[in-house]
Amino acid sequence: MEYTDANQRLIDAIFPKILLSPKEIEKKYPQRILKEGMMVTRISPSPTGPMHIGGMYTALISKRLASQSDGIFYVRIEDTDKKREVQGSLKLIIESLARYGLTTDEGLQVSGAEIGIYGPYTQSERVHIYKPFIRMLLAQGNAYPCFCTQEQLEEMRAQQDLSHIRSGYYGSWATCRTRSIDEAFKRITDDIPFVIRFKSQGNFENKIIVQDLIKGRRELSQNDQDIVIMKSDGLPTYHFAHLIDDHFMGTTHVFRGDEWFPSVPLHLQLFETIGWQPPAYGHLMPIQKIDDGSKRKLSKRHDPEATISYYSEMGYPEQAVIDYLLNLANSNFEDWRKANTRSDNSEFLLSIERLAKSGGPLLDLTKLEHVSKETIAHMSANEVYDASLAWARVYDEKFASRMMTNEEYTKKIFGIERHEGPKARKDIGMWSQVKQEIAYFFDEEFHVDIKDLWNLLGIVDKNDVKGIISDFLKSYDPLDPKEQWLEKLRFLCERHGYAGIIKDFKQNPEQYKGTIIDVTKIFRVFLTGRLDTPDLFELMHVMGYDRITKRLFT
């Protein structure tokens, strides 16, 4: 085939196969029909490792804002960085989204199926969509092949550093920008590796106004970098792929990490060059932690709590994690939750205006555990049993077996003090704490030294202890209602010189050895090996007469 246009010959050498035209692709993906105010948002994870808690935070905000507007929330897999891809991480990411209730309307599902008419929703399967637009930019003179090696680029950056100037591929540093078409053609036909770069028309000295959904009105320099839009393996870079995808998938609002804010001029420039309307961008401040008295961003490398898998391993209820993240997003969520203890958190209306504009939300695991305890306190005994068993089956098979073997007994244990109000049981903050909190109920797990029991009792007279236990067992009837049980306990206190009513002790402390609190401590210690337990009456009722008598006779 003969060419009269050298540039066309070059383009055909780069893309020798027949491709769809941009117009054909436009017809394939119809515009979404949206009512006023509807948002189309997305989460676009890369399968390069476990999901970051910041990714879950972004997904939560993106989903809620789409749902509140009766819009669409979809997942798109950005897997063009094949060198960093981690086997199995994609499956974990999709499962994590589903586990935390962040189900998507379109894209890859837990089942492995893909739903939606704007797919494929995985970038490595969309190369046939990207290449026609790269070809179009080449034809327009808005892109060019670059043959610079990694060593040449590193040398360029070193020179820029020595000269104390901005790093990057721009201006006179963009050496392949002025390479002749004939020379470029020869290099390609000689199989010399190349990438495709965008030819920026920007001037760094000029400013543009950016209206960010979260940061508000900001002034940034124009982009003048000739960034890579197609790598040597034929796959596009994030900068280019997300532009094409957001256009054809009808994305109206993009919420992403603050680290992408400096790239906004580039992304807007790319949209303008192709002639498309960009989505509205909102850049979220990163989740931080206190380290040595100062704030810093969470790091996957140094902070186990940076990955969402940590929260599953520790056994935080999914609702508690989402509640906590909602409070990081909008601080008024905490007051809403106090007023709506039983409501699904999806009823809370998330506000863009309340998202942090500077700084960054602070991750506090102590606060999260408090939220988690509140969440578990409002669950039924059956719900607690099912959730803790599901966790144990994965992380503690032996204890899971014990729970299943003693299912009814375990449910009764979880039922102790399971009621509304300030005195509701709040001893469990994570499923990983369950064994520690209830192990003493099981004889196989109850291992105590009699000396340790006496040490816990402190100054209580040993003869008093033996007499109190003996008299208690003579009158104890497991069928007694709580009022009668308490009346017998008070009588027992008075008989052994202890005040059955605390007010009596406060009025005449010299007349008593102690109070009913000291007496109940005896039973707590001998029955559980602990000073702090759930309600003693309910505890004894669940343990049963045989177990009680055996332990009190120790």
C-alpha cells in the first residue's frame, strides 16, 4: 500500500489492525437517560493488593451519594498496571465491597458475573475501545510515539534535580516531541519499543480555575506535561483510560483521593482535547492516624489497620465499620445514630458540604471499638451467635466447634443483659474478643488456680467466704425469680455482718464488714475467675445449678 500522508503511514505502523472508529464506539454506548440531580458514581479499584480502608471510605461516599439521588453506582476494575497486579486480590476486593453492603448496580459481581450495558467493566478488556482514540489523537497531531528508554528518563530527571527545575517530560525535555515522522516510522518498523505520549498545548505559567466538589474554587497551573497515554505493552495509562471510561460509562461525579487533585488540569485538558464534557470531581482528604504525636497518612506497609482485611480479621461487625466511616465523612452522623439506634445507616443523608476540605479524618481504633460495642449491644443473642460463629469458623476452628456443640447454651450466654438502655451489655467490641469474654462459661476453658481466686478477693476473710458460700447453696433455688434471689442474698449478707442495702452501710459503716457488693464479688470470683462480669443473677441462671455448685465447692 502506498501512502501520500507520512503521518498516516506512521499511524498504521503503530496500529496495523483494523479498529472500530470513534463514531462507531459512540453508537455502541448510548448516553444514560438521567433525571435532574441523578448521580452516576463509581469505585475503580486496582487489583494490586488488599483493599485500603481509604478505598472503602471512597466507595461508601460514592455509593451513598448515588443512592440518595436515585442514581447509579458501579465498579470498574483498573487493571492496566499488570506488573503490580496481585493474584486473587480482585476477588477479595469485590467480596469486601459486598460484605460491607456496598453493592454495585453495574460491573463485576461476587458471583463472577458482570452486569450492565456499558461493559466490559475491566480496563484490560477495553483495549479495543481505547486504541481508536489514541489513533485519533495521533491523526490530529495531539499525540506522538516516544522511544526514550528508562535509563534516558532517569538521566533526564537527575539533570532536572541538579538544575532545581520541575521534573517531567515537557518543553525542551520532551525530546521525542520533535522527532521526524520518518525517523519515528523507521524506529517502529525496526521493532524499537515505544510508548504514546499526549502532546500538551498547555503553559505551566498560565492558571486555570478548578471548581472541586469538596475543596471548592481553586487555582492551578495548566498542564504542560507530555504524559504517557499508551504504554509499550499496548495498554493505556490510568490518565487516559479513566477519561474514556468515564465518558462512555456516563459518570457524572468522581470522588477520589486527594493525591489525584494535582492531576485535574491534565484530565480536564484531555477531556477538552477530545471534545467531551468532564465529570464533576471531588477530592477526598486521606484518612490519617496519630503517630508519635503527629498526624500522618495510613500506610499499607506500616499500618495493619490500613487494609480492610484487618477489620475482618479482628472481627469488627460490618455495620460498625460503616457507621464509623460515615462519622468520619460527616461528624453529625454520631448524633443521628444516638437518635436512631435501631435505624439502618442508609437512612442517614450524607452531605458533600460536610466532607473534610482540609486536613483529613483521623482513624481512632478506640473510638471504632466503642462504636462496635454499641452495635453489638443492639444485636439479638441469635445475631451475636451467628456472627461470632462465622468469624470463629475462619479464625478459631476449635472454639467454633465448641460453640456449635453447645449452641443453645452459647446463645443463652449471649442473651445475658441483652436489652435496651444504659446498662445493656457492652463487653464485646470485636468477634475476636468473644472467646476471651465468655470462655469461663465452658468448663473446658475455665482454668483457675485457687490462690489466684483468693488474691482477687483481697481482704475478704476466708472463713466468711466459706460460710457465705455454704449458706448460699443451702437456700439457692435456680427457679427463684430475680427479686426472690436478691432477697435471699440480702438476708445472707445481714446474717454474716454485711449490709444488704448499700444505703444502710453509708449511714452506719462501723456496723458492717462491708456491703452486698463484697458478697457478690465472692460468687463472681469463684464462678468466673473475674471481678467484672455481666449480671450475676442472669449469669448463674445460664450456668445452671450443677456448674455453680461444682465451682463454689472448689
